[in-house]
Amino acid sequence: DLEKLARILKAKAVTIAPEAAIKKLKLTPGTTPPFGSVVGVDAVLEKSLEKAGDIIVRAGSLTESIGMKVKDFVRMESPILGAFGVKGKPMPRAKKPQAKKVVKKATGKNRAKK
């Protein structure tokens, strides 16, 4: 719940970082590490994850992840803890623009197809 997260962070609003903001940190979109200290930003952790024992997080790569104990992550990163998750509701994903395929008809003319 981004509104709850904004209250925890004492911010007017919180949004999912747009691609341009990720690139400004010299990161490839989709590779944002869980360790905010690496890129100079605070890390935030949903408080209920402390009970999970283990977490799997991005490893700064599109293809690799790291499994670790939540207590080790908290010890290493000192994240801001707060209850902002929504049970049973996945985080919203950014909509990807639909790619258009170019199809050639028998006449040789190009037309765009969704």
C-alpha cells in the first residue's frame, strides 16, 4: 500500500520509480538491488517479512537472485521497517507498451498489426 508507505516515510506520496530515475542511479531497469546503501538510497522492508526467515532478492542482475536470512539483511542494511504490505494483493506492475508487428501482405505493402 503506497499510501501507508508514504506515511511511514513521512512523504507526500510514494510511487514505483520510473525507468528514468533508475537509469539516473546508473542501474539497468529490472536490476535494482535490495541494498539501497549501494546506490545511496534508503532500503525499506515490510515488517511482516521479518517472520519469513529467508528472503530471495535481486542480485543486481536480470537473471540472478540472492537467498539470505531476513535477519542478515536487516543487520547489513538497517532498512526502514514498516507495515505497508497488502495481504494477498501483488504489487502493481508497470504496463508495457504493446509492440506492433509489421506484416507484409501479398501486395508488398506494409501494415501495422497489434
